Amino acid sequence: MKRHEGFVAIAKKGDVDLLFLGDSITDAWRGGAAKPTWEKHFAPLKAANFGIGGDRTEHVLWRISNGELEGIKPKLAVLMIGTNNTGSNSAEQIAEGIKAIVAKLGDSSPQTKVLLLGVFPRGPKAGTPVREKIATINKEIAKLDDGKRVKYLDIGSKFTKEEGALTKDIMPDFLHLSARGYEIWGEAIAPTVREMMGKRTSTIRIVAACGFARAGSSLSRKRQSRALTPPDTSPTSSHPPSRPTPDPRAPSWSRPQCGAVSR
């Protein structure tokens, strides 16, 4: 209950754009093993972690119905829940619980998009009853992807080896993630998270390939002209001859760009 009350207090302060909801696997993002990946990918996006160890679908539904969304309107909620239900509930019941959470998020904060993750694989080998149950759950909740507010993403195969096997370097107890496991998780969803939050990829213009480097507006017209000398187009030249020579008199936005690298 104290964890819930703490999350309610965080929500009342506001300023949360990215919300993670889940059980101990989500909760452990705040731990030492996962923290570097969290700080790299999610902390800069005003993220809050509302994961609690041992939680089942009904616990998350109760929490977001009792204060954890009051005061915040996240741009995106990342939800991964259900593994703790697999021992006592059917796949259909678990899927219904997840559907109820997604519906409650929509009712409480219609502008909040949901990145719904498939339940992660557990147990060392594929083909077991629990793996089959998880596959059924994921097949059902994948239908919640509406192409607008809710996006379903199954990254389970990124944790497994050949034939669906899990290894202890990724999941030491075949359930919870190692530092490397959190790196895989972070790298797998970060691009989608940024896209769903409306974060544009920055672009760096590379102009050195044209035979010059843009030095800024402080350069004089004369110095720019010297910098824009056409490249050598002799057979021994390492510069491609087909690129146009920029006109230094043209405004910067109309000059041809030699290439772009996104980051």
C-alpha cells in the first residue's frame, strides 16, 4: 500500500510524460542493473515507473483506478503485465484483465497512447504449458492494437536463443531480467516510444563530402567563397564528380545538401 501511496504522490506533482506500469519486471527498472539503460532511453522523456513486484492484472487495474493517474496525463503508457496471473488464471481471463487496464487508461486519459507489450517468455524452454499460455495471452491482446491509440509490440523473441530457449545471462531465474536483459528491452522499444510520444529524430547535415565544411554565419562572403571551391574531378580525385557546387550567394536553405545522418 505504501508503494501505491508513493505513486499517487508522484502523480499529484504532475510532469510525467512517459509512464511504465507493471509488476516486478517493470519495478526493477529502478534497480542498479537496469538504471543505466533507463537513464539513457527513458529518464530524459520525463518517465515515471509505477511497477510493483508481485502485481497481477487486477492490482494494476485497481491502482490506476485509485489515484495513480490523478494529476498526470502522460503522452504514453508502457504496459507489461500478466505473468503473475499465469499460475492461477486462464489465458482468456488474463487477456481480459489486460484489456480492462487498457480501457481504463483510455477512460481516465483519452490522449494517452498505450504501448502494450506482450507478456515476456518465462521458463528455460519453449513448448511448456506456461509458454503456451503466454502465447495465447499475447495472441489475444495483440487484437487491442488499433493503429491509433494502442500499439501492441511483442519483443519476447529478443530474449531467447535457438528454439525459444532462455539463458541465465538474460534471465538469471528464467523470469527476471539481468542488466543485459534490460539493455535488450530498452533498445527494442526506445524507437517506438519516441515515435509514439512525437519525438522527432534529429538530423545532422554532413557537408564535408562537397569539399567544404559549413563554418557558420560569421564567415565572410569571401571566406565562404574560398571554402566552396569545387572538388577536383580528375581521374585520381577521391571526390565524387557528380555533386553540384553550392552557390555561396544562395540562401542556406536552398543550397544542395550533401547528405544526412540521423541520430
